[in-house]
Amino acid sequence: SVFRTSESHGAPHPPGPKPKPLIGNALDFPTSNAQEVYIEWGTKYNSGFVYASAMGNKILILNKFKDADELFEHRARKYSDRPEIPVTKLFGWEYNLALYPYGDKWRFHRKICQQNFRAEATRDYYEVLLQKVHGLLSQLLTDPANFDEHQRMLSISAPMMTMYGYDVKSFEDPCIVAAEGGITAGTPFLVPGGTLINTFPILAKIKVPLWLPGVSTWRIAARIRDFSHEMQRIPYEFAKKAFDEGTEMETFMSRFFKKKTMFGASEEEERAFKNIASTVYGAASDTTISTFRSFFYLMAVHPEVQRKAQEEIDQVIGSERLPDFEDRASLPYTDAIYREVLRYAPPLPLGVAHSLSEDDYYKGYFIPKGTIVFGNIWAMTRDDEVYPEPHKFKPERHLDNNGQLCADHRILAYGFGRRVCVGKHLASAMLWITMASVLACFRIEKSKDEFGKEIDISDDYDDFGTLRHKSKYQCSFVPRSELVKHLVSGLQ
Ligand code: HEM
């Protein structure tokens, strides 16, 4: 569009679909597979970044890493805000630091996250993670058909355990019911006219239409607030009690309680620890679930990749023990699989929206304050100048000629700039140890039908607005040896 406004000093907005009178680009916004549509816009308007606006929302999409790097990293001071969600307070979602505006409160929370989730600090969680992953191995051995349920439970219980020491064992757990209930019921409120549909991952779970007869907005709001208080209260009180009784294990919350007892802590700090622990549930579980779904699928359809990883594991670890975090540096191919899964199937293809806190000019274009800015992770991980044959699953692309991991550590799936996923080291540890452990123990194969014929798995994904999941499929987990069977059954 070439709309010129007084504050733009004559510079046009970046290229994009031409706005219609009154409704702007309202009808142009995609409701699913947006990441692909935005790539098409880029091609159509011959630009690495495109702009559109509707009903007061201005949106900039960055399809190229170079532009994302320039704006999110080098101009971070302007590009680190979040779009405002008016109902946050109404729903009791003030705890969620991923939604905070760029400012002191966010900075305070982010600093605590960085201290506790930086690469070194994640070591404190290794023992718990390993225990949880070994639990998954046992379940895959005894009940392989329900592998998806098991990986979902792992993805939910690992963060609950590391944050609070709260051991979730069932989807009926009151804390999980409250967390899921709040997200499910609250989501429709976040979508004014559907235009913000791609703004937050949480929007993915739109299920209850608010205009159902007899459903009052306020009643729903009150329910969501209750859910949200419960999901914060239950595990917090559990962790507090465990600490007071001296039975606590080393967790994010116990570390805080210990510090408070020894040195004291402000109310503000206590509130921040609580907020962070609650945020982690939503931030960690769905993204991890999505990654595991892609991983099992990609292994089942790429036996040659699996074989290579298993050769590497057998060589380094042998078959008498299971992988440990210390083995990671000696298993570059397995690490390359982790990177390639997140490249091939980023769980949040459009990341999480940033917003621009001041007017800006870029490459001769005017971008107004308040513009919602998406880094199109999907487009960047499919850029064939960076990743030749981007539609192929090839872990080798992350290795150099000596079979060592390439120096570029950047995993685009974790987002950008000062808002980059603050849990990425924890996520990396969790994802890698799970992948290495499952590969060490099982061959992941396509399931067979009653005639012994392999059941194909399509490359279909469900796209819930922002969160992308491999659509339902079957696969089999075959123990690699009797020894492995023995090793895994001994874990329980
Ligand atoms: C596969 C796993 C994960 C993926 C793909 C992922 C991806 C992302 C992305 C794309 C963002 C937004 C970045 C941006 O604004 O540019 C984000 C933010 C965030 N993530 Fe993750 N994440 C994962 C796991 C985790 C885990 C395990 C934790 C917690 C320990 C976590 C905590 C957070 C938090 C708190 C934010 C908000 C940061 C802020 O607004 O400053 N994430 N994540």
C-alpha cells in the first residue's frame, strides 16, 4: 500500500495488499496457514517484508532473517514491545510475562528468568528431567500405542516438576484442568473481530463461541479468572508446603523459598517468581508437545536418519547404559536431528508477535508506532538461500565436513531479539535428552495394518492459527534389543 500519512513525512508504508475503504485489509488476513500466505504476499509484492492494516491493527511481516535481525536485534529498543490484550486483567492473566509490555516490570521478570534458565543453571534440573524421560521410556515399552498421550504427559509434567516439584500424573489433575480450562475458555476473547488471530499462541485454542445463547461474557470471564487463580495457587501452595516441611526437592520455587529464608525477599520478588512459574506451564507444554509429535513422525518416515543416529549412539554410549546430558557433545548427529526438527517444523511458525513502540523508517518505508510485527519463522527456515532443498528433512545440513555441529547456534524457532524464548536452554536440554534416549532404545517405525503392510503417514499438519501440530498418526516403538528391554524395564 502507498498510503501516506502526515507523520510519515511522505514515506510510504511497506508493500502489501491494497487496503479497501473502511475495512482496510480485513478480508485479506488469512485465518489458517498464515505463514504460507505471507510468503505469497512477499512474492507478489516482491519484497522481503510486507505490511497490511485493518480495524486499527497495523501488521508488518518479516519473511527474511536479515530484516528480522536488523529490526529485532539492532533496533531492539523499538521492536521489543508486545501488542496490548485488553482482557488480560479481566481474566487474571497478569502473571503471564510473555504478554508484558516492554518496560521495567518485564525487565524485572526477564532477569529472574535469565538467572534461573541460563545454560549453566539448567543443570540443576537435569536430574528431574532424566527421571521424567526415563518414565517415558518405560511407558513406550509397556504401552507404545498411546505414545502421544505419554509424550503429552511428559511435556506437561516436566515443567511442573522443575518449577514446583509438583508431580502431575493424570490429565485429570486439578491444576491441569484449571490451566487448560482457562486457556480454552479465554481464547475467544483475545480475537477482536478475528483480526488478531495470529498474535498469540494462546489464540490457537479457540473453542467456545461467546455468542452462544445464554452465555454471558462476565460469567465466562469470572470462570476464567477462577481457573487462572487455581492453576497458580495449587502448585504454589504445594511447593510452599513441601519447603516448610523440609521435604522439598531442588526446584525453581524451592530455590526462591530458600533464598527468602536466608536473606529475605521483597513482595515484588515473590510475586515475580510465582508469575514466572505460572507462565512456564503455558509457554513450555504446547511447544514441547508439538516438537515431539514432529520428531516421532520424522523418525518414522526417515529410517536412514534414525539408523545413523543409532550408530552414533551405540558407538559413543554402547548398549549397557542410557544417554546422559554429559554425552551431548559427543553426539553431534543427534544434536543435528534436534536442530533439524525445529527447522522443519517450528511449533510457532510466526513466533510470538512483537510490537513497535515508536515510529520507525526502514529502507525508505514508514512503519507507524503500534505496528504488530511478526518474524515469519516459517519463511526463514524455508529460505533456500540459507537451507538448500528446504522441504527435505536433512540433519546433515547442520554438520560441517568433519561431522561436527556448525557454529551457528541460532535456532529460529525460539524467536528474536530481547524477547527470544527465555526457556530455550531448558527446552533444548529437555528435547535433546528425550530424542537421544528414545533413539537409544527404540526403532520408531510406521505401524502395519492387518495384512502386514506399512501404514503411510502423510505430511499433514493442523494449524491452529499460530501453533502448528502434526496431525494424528500411528507409529510403532520397537525395542532395539533384549538388553534395551531389560535396561528400560529396570527403570521403574
Ligand atoms: C520447543 C520448545 C519451545 C519453543 C519452540 C519456544 C518458542 C518461543 C517463542 C517463538 C517465543 C517468542 C519469542 C519472540 O517474541 O520473538 C517464546 C517466548 C517465551 N518462552 Fe518459549 N519456546 C519453547 C519452550 C519454552 C520453555 C521450556 C520455556 C520455559 C522454561 C519457555 C518460556 C518462554 C517465555 C517465558 C517466553 C516469553 C519471553 C518474553 O516475552 O520475554 N519456552 N518461546
